[in-house]
Amino acid sequence: MPDPTCGIARSLEVLGERWALLIVRDAFYGVTRFSEFRSSLGVSPDILTARLTTLVEAGVLARHTYREAGSREREEYLLTEAGRDLMPVLAALGRWGADHRPAAQVLGGRYTEASSGERLSIAFVTGDGRVVDTPDVSMSRSPR
Amino acid sequence: MPDPTCGIARSLEVLGERWALLIVRDAFYGVTRFSEFRSSLGVSPDILTARLTTLVEAGVLARHTYREAGSREREEYLLTEAGRDLMPVLAALGRWGADHRPAAQVLGGRYTEASSGERLSIAFVTGDGRVVDTPDVSMSRSPR
């Protein structure tokens, strides 16, 4: 992996593959079981097993074992705090897809403040909360 | 690809592979030439060619041909408007990497307002510009 000091590169070590982020998306939508991820994503069991393992090892998902009365033991996958912190990544991807990958209908998830239900969007903001549009933002390498 | 109406899934059709986003990152840092991408990323020429082609076809990068006096024709790759709109995705990934992929030093790029030089961060905001912390945000499937 080039440039181990780059946070973007370090994130992509875990997440730089479409299935990983789609698994995380489905976890936000309430999917917890292997069979549910599989039918939602249409992904092969081998790839799904590999991606779930990577996400568990990276601390994005936690694997829990549970048993309902009369059933055999099952596993479920739940977002950790680090996994929940991926929400801005998904929001930014969803917005870009809606803007630049047109289709008859493109949805990017709906983001709301839990306490108020107010709709939210992802944006660049100054320290005192002023929103700056992306075309007005400069990106540079951080000083080493 | 599962769920062609999902903006996240549609974005990942183009971007769901770590090299693609690292190429876009380097383009923001001013890299334009094949040889520069190659030495920056340490990626094989075949993979780099394939990813650059995908990004050009998706309208994220534009390929330009130019000739400096006395030199042979060269190609350069420049971000399009759609490519520049990926900055929030990189900002969100960089922040996550800095928070959750610890290293001796982790950098995620520096984002500033072009006109003022003010430092910016990526965040969820309400319609009237109030910043909401990620743990207070709910994500749900948009209604179909």
C-alpha cells in the first residue's frame, strides 16, 4: 500500500472494494444475517464470507452468536462504533451517485437527526458552522 | 450490481476499488501524468491503465493530449467537474482513516475554503447550517 500515512489510503485498505461498503450500507439498513446480506447483495457466499471477515477484523462489524428458543445457534453482524462512523462516507458516495450516475431513480439513503427527525446533508463546514460549497474548497496534502 | 436505484451502489460501480479513489486523490494533489501516478501509487502499469480508462469513461477524469516545444506528444489526466465533486468522499474517508486506522501519523488531506483559506471539515448539517454529530444521525432507505 502506498503512503501509509494517508488516511484515505488507510481507509481503502479496509474499504476499497465495492462489496465492503455495500455490506456496511445494508448493516445501516438493519441487515444482520449472512443469508440476508446474501440475498440483498446477490454476492457469492465465498466473497461475502471473505468481506465479512475483513470487516470484523478491521473492527467495522462485530460478530455475535445468539440462539432463539427452539432454533440452532445463529450469527449476526452488527455495526461497531467505527462502523457507524462510516455514515459520512456513505452519505458522500450516495450524494455523488445521485448527482453524477444518473438513472431513472437514484436513491442515496435518507439522513436525519435522530432526536428531531430533521433532514441532513453532508457538506464542508467552517469551524463556526458555515457551509462551503464543494467547488469553493481546495484540497491539499497535509504538511509532513 | 444489486439495486440499480441506490446512489451508493451506483457510485461504487465506478469507484468501488481502492486504486480508483487513490488516483482521484492524487489528481487533487496535482498529479496529471501516467508516470507520476505510477510512481506515487506503486501500482502496476496494467492496473493503472485499466483504472484510468474506467475513470475517463465514467467522466471523472478527462484525458488531454499536449505537446511541449521539442518534446513528443504527452497525455495528461485532469479532474472533471464530476471528479472534483468527489472531494467530500475523500474528506469523509480521510477523516475515518485518521480516527479509526491509527498509525504513527495519519493524514487525510487538508480542506480549505479557496477564497478565505479557512480550514474545513466534512459534517452532517441541517438545512439551516447546524452541524449534527454522526452518532446523532439516523440513516434509512429512501422510500421507493
